[in-house]
Amino acid sequence: MSNGQERRIKKDRKHQERLAAERRRGRGRIAKRWGLYAAVGLLVVGGGGVLVTKAVTAKIYPPTGMNPHVESYPSCRICPSSIPEEMQRHILEHREPGGPGDRPGIIVHYSCTSCPEVVAKLTRIVERYPRGVYLAPYPRMSPRVALTTLGVLEAMEDVDEGRIVAFIQKHL
């Protein structure tokens, strides 16, 4: 065999080896890709149910921070409709002018909009206090009653007058 033929045979072998290596890598890539698809499928079918359940059952509470907020107050202290969250945050930042001191306001929230007895009890409690204590529905929240002031939240399932009064007096 001549030198030229030997070189061609070596080149041909190297070329065949490269093609074989590419085929093996290609199979590996395909296997990895299908493994990834299988893992995602299992997550969606099996583990994804856990994620969806957590998202659906997550409790929702009114805000306790002050950002972002708007520089205005609601027109009433006992509000028949929800106070926008940006306005709630402003109340939590500080009470309206004329309220006792420049401390955070207090909001009593309720989620039961078709429970007039709950609203009546809460109204009687809030009316005892000066400006800076608000009552408003918050229908999206999970508990029936929630009390908020800056950085503090207390939630309850029923109207507990003692707890509500203690919360207001502590933070007033």
C-alpha cells in the first residue's frame, strides 16, 4: 500500500469514529431530553398537584406594611365597602390628622359580607374609639375577622370582643 492510500484509510477511519461518536452523543442527548420530559410530566401530574393545592389553599390576609401607598384616607371610619389596599397602607403608616398622636392606624377587617350580626358587633366596638380606628370589609381574606396595624396582624374566626378591644388599646 502506498502512503497516500494509508493516509486515506486513516482519514476514513477517523471520520467513521467521529460519526460513531456523534451518533452516541446524539442518543445521549435524546435520552436526556426524554428524561427531562418525563421528569416535568411527573412533576406536573404528581408533584404539581401539591403546588396547585398550596396555591389554592394559601391564606390571604390584609396588608400590614406601608408600601406602596397613596397619601389619602377613606371618607369614613366605618366603611361599607373595601378600602383600597394602597389607602390601607397609608392608614397603617400614620393615623389621620386630628387622631391621637402620629402613630399607626388600626383597621378591623371582616370577610363575612352577608353576616349583619358580625358587622353590627364590630361597628359597636369601633365606634367607641377616636379617629384612627377603621372598620371595613376585606372579602378576599381567609379568616372572618382580622385586626391590622403597622407590622402586626391578628386573625380570628369569630368576633371576640375581648381580643379586639385588647388589640386596639395596645396599639392605640
